[in-house]
Amino acid sequence: MAHFDENAKPFSHKWLNERLAIDTLQRVLSTEYWIPKNINFLWAMGMVLAATFGLLLISGIFLLMYYQPNVNTAFDSVNYTIMSEVGYGWLWRHIHGVGASVVFLIIYIHMFTGIYYGSYKRGRELIWLSGMLLFITFSAEAFSGYMLPWGQMSYWAGMVITNLFSGGSLHADGLVEWIRGDYVPGQAFLNRFFMLHVLLMPLIIIGLIVLHFGTLRIPHVNNQDGEDFDFEEAARLYKEGKIKESKVIPFKPVFLSKDVFVMGIYFIFFFYLVFYHFEFAMDPVNFDPANPLKTPTHIYPEWYFLWSYEILRPFPTDPGLVAFGFAQVIFLLLPFLDRSPNVAPASKRGLFKYWFWALLVDMIVLTFMGKLPPEGAWSVIGLIAALFFFALWIALPIITSKEKKL
Amino acid sequence: MANNTKGRRDFIGMALGGFTALGGIGALYAAKRTWDPLPSVKAAGFTTLDLSNVPEGVLITEKWRGKPIFILRQTKDMMSKVSKKDMKRLIKIGDDHFMVAVGLCTHLGCIPGYRPETQDFLCACHGGMYNSTADVTKAPPPRGLDIPPFKIDGKKLVLGEQGPEYKKMLEDGTTLPV
């Protein structure tokens, strides 16, 4: 058996160390977890996301105390009880609503940072894949949460999205009814999406966050030049006190202090939205209670789903579903479609530079078109942008295999 | 591990694995059944519609199994424009022709809006269009609005029951089963 000092005071540092190895844990997880020096503020987005998830969790816990998952009372429990009766109930709701929207903005920044700097390449594929799984589970979390206020947008988004599972001409109505537990979204539907939103999806998300951190450990965080250097050598220099010569800094306290600075700026922006501009995350249509006999004149998803919605919309049902399916999974395949061995910022990678900016602009165009009614010129621009999206992904393996080795 | 215990350990491993798999499959089946619609939901029965006082050219919306049902008694003007194929979609009661359909777009299930001035339906979600017999005229919807199972009973219509006229529609592909 290990040695336990009988004179150590209970819960003293020594006592804990003998039982939990807290010094080793601290060293491995933070003070000797090495981060490259050559990074910029975009490398703080991971911790910004973790903090935003924390805010969503805390505000969600308070909302859960008064929310009622019942088709007759859900709408009032949110819009009346929480908003005007519960002390500071509005604060939790606005944090939760704004957080759900902003978390996607940061996810997109985080993703495109990874694409720009090639942080998904050899050795880092699992970072990318676990990150994309997080994107998918966050999407499911956002969708299931959107059902809960049981307003018009909740109901009709639920109707449209669950109908996707009928698979177009496959006409799999049985599957759709199974998912809903009814012919149309109703009590069974609201209750099971409530369960998904408050328990199952958050559990999966927390598990995936742990995995995502784990995948970073061995390949290490990428840097601004995609430089591959000896972390052990750099760490040795740092520990010897040659901080200037070393290419790394420890996670705690050095990197964390940069992170906290970026988070500080971010939270000013975040709470400005929570207190003064929360309405952008609160669609007015969803302040009408759900009505199964009336579709709102325009239905559209939240801004973060608009690009993939616009890929579905311009095509007839079956090709539309195939296109939509393609858009949902194609980002997962990025590490395998990029055939170039270069780990470098897009600006140094020839044609890939144009590919990156074209993809970003195309997704912004798709986002705008998704919000506009599907008529006239908007339909045409949407269709072209959707086709261009496919062209880009088909072109990716070709242009990257022709890329010169740096 | 000694060689002479390998066979026994393999056996125990396989037996454990087998029973675990069996329990797992059982649990999955139970989970699937838990997500099934409840019998009370499934039994949500039949709706009888009285069509004797339905005005011409005015869209009436009823409810069946939680879904909106469109009823549109065709005007003379509409009847003159109906193609031979679309005639099959209409339900004839006495001398009147009725369009009766589930008012959910066959694309993704929004409720199309009726436009009296053009006598057609426009789905605001993705721009699909239907004529006065609820047959599709503009994609993305893959087909006209589905017709619910019905049985003609004098001037009344029983939704949920399959009469001979409905069975004929199913056979010649005028509608898909709902």
C-alpha cells in the first residue's frame, strides 16, 4: 500500500496529495500543459465557448425551476411566469436566449479559424471530428430548446424539421410519427424534446467537450504559422527559466491570463446584448402561442441554421434532402478531402486561400438568402449559392492535391 | 493467464457477452416502444363533416387527427379550368364537386395559404403552389395535397374510414395513404 503520513492534518495539502495526487493533476492538466507562443486572440475562442456553455447551463438551471413542459401551460410559464412573476426570471431567459445565439457565432469563428490555419490536418483529425460532433450536438440542443416556449415558430419549426425524416419520396410517415409520438407535434413531442434538451443532449455535449480537450493533448494546439516544433525541448527551456528562448507558455497561468482578457472583452459584448439588445434572439412570431391550424406567413430558422436551410430550399424535395444531408456531413470530412500535407495559414497555400474566402462568402450569402422570402431574384441567387457550395467541396481535393509542398 | 484456463475464460467471456447483448437488444426494443405514439393517440378516431351548407369558392378548414383539413366547393369557373387528371381528385356529392385534402404541404408540412383572387394555394415556407383541386403546380412539393381516407354518407363525409371512392383514388395513385 502507498505511504500515508499519520501526522498529516485531514484536508491539508499533504493529506490531499497522498490521497488524490493533486500536485500531479495540477501539473499535468495546467501548469505543464504547453501552449505555443505564436498565437493570436482567435486561439481564445475555445475557452470563450466553454464559458458560454457554462452561462447556458447556469441560466438553464434557473429556467428549469419554473418552466412547465405541457402544451397548455408551456407558453405562459415562459412568457408570463418566468418573464413577469419570477424575480430576475427575465435575466435568465435573456442570458439563455442570447447565449444560444452567440454560442453559434463563436462556434463558427472557432471552426473557420481551424480551417484557415489548417488545424485539422495530420495528427489533429480527431480534434476536428470531435469538434464537428459538438457542432451537431449543439444544433440538436438548440433545436430541442427552441421547441420549449411552444410558440408559433416552435411548433412550425418542429413540424418542418421532423418532416425531414420522412425522407421525401420514401414517404416514411411512420418514422416521423414515431419521432413525434403523435401525428402532429403535441404533448408527447413537447415532453420528449424537453427531456432531450435538459438531460440527454447536455450529457452528450459534456462528454464530447472532455473528448475534444483530450484530442488536443498529444498533437498540441496549432500555431499561427503551422510550425511543427519539439514541445519537449521548448518546455525544457521554459522550465530552465529561458522563457524568451522557449516557444511555449504554460496553460496556467500564462495562457489562461490571455484567455481571461479576451473573455473579459467578450463578456462586455455578451452582456451588452443581454441587457440592451436581447430582442435579436427573440423572434416576434414566437410570442404567438402555437396554433396547429395556422402557419406563420414566413417561417425561417434562427440565423445560425439559415445557410443549410437555404441549401435545402431551392431544390425539389428529394434532391433538396440529398443536398441538405450533404451539407450536414461534408464538414466532417474536411481532414480527408484536403489532400495537401501543408499545415499553414490559408494565405500561404495558393489556391486554398481563394477556396477559404469563397466558402466563407458563399455561406454568408446563403445565410442572407435563407432569411428572404423564396421569390424571384432571391430564389435564383440562393440556387446559385447552393450549387456553388457543392462546387467548392468537389473542387477541394483537386486544388489541394495540386498544392506545392511548402 | 495459464493456458489451461483460456478456454474456460473465453467461454465465460462469450456467455457474459451474449447475455449482455440480449439484454441490450431488449432494452433497445423497450426504448423504441416507449417512443411510439400512445394507443390513445393512435385511436384518435373519426370526424364527420356535414357538407350540405358549404358555400362555393370559400375555403373551409376543419381538423382531423390534429391536422388541418381543407374543404373547397368548386365554383363553375374553377370547374371549367380543371384538367381531366385533376377531376379524379374531386369528391362528387350530388351535383357538387368538393376538394377535400390534408392542408399540409407535401414538401415539409407547412399550411399553404388560399388566395381567393387567383383561386390557388401558396405555401409561404418554400414557395410551393397548388391549384383549386390542391394538385401541385410549382415545386418543391413532390405531389398534390394528400386526400384523407373518407367515406361518403349521404351529404356527409366520414374522415378516417375508407369508402369505395377513396379506395379507387388509392389504386389509381391520385393520393398516397395518409
